Amino acid sequence: MKILHLISRIFVGVVFMFSGFVKGVDPLGFAYRLEDYFMVWGTEWMMPAAVVLSILLSTAEFVLGFVVLLNLKPRVNAWLLLGMMTFFLFLTLYDAIENPVPDCGCFGDAIKLTNWQTFYKNVILMIPTLILFSYRKKTVDQFSNTIAYGLAGIATLLFAGFCLYCFLHLPVIDFRDWKKGNKMYNEVTLPVKYYVSYQNKETGEVKEYLLPDYPYNDSVWMSEWEFTSQRVEDPNQHFGADLQIVDLEGNDVNDMIIKNPDYHFLLVAWDINKANEEGLKTMNDFAMSAEQEGYSFSVLTSSLPDEIDSLSSKLGLTYTFYQADDITLKTMVRANPGLILMKDGVVIDKWSHRDFMPYEEFRSKKLSAK
């Protein structure tokens, strides 16, 4: 029983810490997922609290995993663990049945699970949780109250501070397509393979064929076999495939921007009305200086042309604006606005508006080092 308790404690502790970390490293991304739930639940009034709740929930999950792993106050953490797991078990069952949000984000963008996979994961986690709960009275505290609560308090402050840093700047680990080093288009496209499966009507035997290598011209064979399914093997990576950029007249300019062979600055402001105005003004002077040196500078937003004109007049902005889907823009950089430096389709670096600097300082510190 001691060995089973130890295995359960390590398993649950590691899973909770990992789950809390991958959400905490991207608190704004988890906040977007919470906003999706607020919308389907009809609780839009909770939207302003999404970021705070994101940090609190991520921290609670990480710290609970931490105290379980170190066996701090086992009787207390067993109750907390059982309560949290029971709540999430029923919540994920509801998600699996009703599917209000396709991805609950339990592992952030690090691991994508369907709602049913998330529910099954919680069913599995419930087993070691019940073991820890049933064994709680037989577990001796290895630390005094001062040490146990002190370690839990320090872990809470450190991890909450880590989450806040990632929110104020950018995630220190990026699990999304638009992370540094990724090339956002394929120079060489490998052939996509299509397979079809047919089943013999009499024997039930199933055979799979690579198109077009199957006897579709044989009328006898076709009368004996029936189509059952098709699958596709695409060996190409499709980073940024959901990004479609158009100018304000509706013309597709995706390739012109993404495949630019030289350094190219992308300022992403998914909603200019909610964007940090100081950041927009800083980047206005930055853009003019960059373009004077021959570097392209573009602004991507989902805002309407009238909104763009209004804010441009108010702040004296001279950017070239382009439009793209707001959900895609939110995944590109976790800031509004945020700056992306690209070259030949490769993401070189990214910055939050809190880390913007004048172009001359940027050129000496960043661009000259690339």
C-alpha cells in the first residue's frame, strides 16, 4: 500500500504541476479559453476577470500538485485534491456530452485533447486520487506546519509571479505555431497521399489502397467490394495555415507578407480599440524609421476600416493596415499590440508592447545581432 501510495502521489503531483505550468506559462491563452466558457454559459459579465482567474486557477493547480508530490499536509491536500477532481470530472463529462467548447485547454497549447479524451484522463486521475484519499489518515506529516505551509506559500507566490511575468511580457515557452524559429510556409511541398478502404460484401475483409491504385475499372470487383472510408497522409507541416491576410480592399496579400525574403516587421493588434495606445504610438515612429532603412512594416488587425481610420486620426498613425481573423491574430502573439520580426517566413523574435523600444535602440540591440 505504501508503494501504491507513493506511485499515486508522484503521478498525480506531476500531472497537476505539468497542467498548471502549461496554462500558467500562457495565462492570456488560458484566459481566452475561459472567455469561451463565459460566452456559452451566458456569463459575459465575468469577462474582465478572465486573466485574474486564469492566473489563480493555474497557480492553484500547480501548487496542489506541488504539495501532493512533496506530501505536505496529506490530510488537507487529500480533501482538496478529491474536491477539485470531483468538480472537474463532472465538468469534463458535461463538456464531452454537450461539447460547448471544442478544447477545454486542460493542457494549454502543449497537448491538445478532445473533450472525451479529457474526461477519460480525469477518470484515470480519479483512481490515484481515491487511493491518496483513502490512505490519508495513515500518512504521517513529514514536515511541521510552519515548513509545510511556508513551502506552499512560497510556491504560490513564485508561481503566481511567474504567471504574471508571462502575462505582462510573453510566454517564456511558446507551444503555438508562431513560435520563434518556425517557418510559416513550405518551400518544398511533399505529395499528399490519399488512401481508400473497401470491404468485401461476403467475407467482410477490408483492404486499403493508395489512390489511384485500386481496381476501379473492374466491374466485377466493384460489385463485390464496397467503399468504407478514406484517409489522408499529409507529410507537410502547415504552420500558420489559418492565417489569411487581405488589404483594406479585400485583396489577398498573404504571400507578399509571409514570404518576404528580407526582414519584415508585423505589428499584431487584434482589436485596435482595445490595444495599448502608447504601444501603437511608439511603433508609429518605429515603423517610419524602419521603412526609411528599407524594411517592411505591416499592421495586422481584425478591426473594421472605419475603426482603423478613426484611431489613426486620433493618434496620428501612418501604418499600412491589413486585416486578418481575430482568433488567428490572438494565437500569433499574446499581446495587443505585439511585434513579430520575420525573415523569409521564419519567426525571428516577438515582443509585447511593454517591451517596445525606439527603433535606434532596437537596431543596435536586436537587429544588428540577427
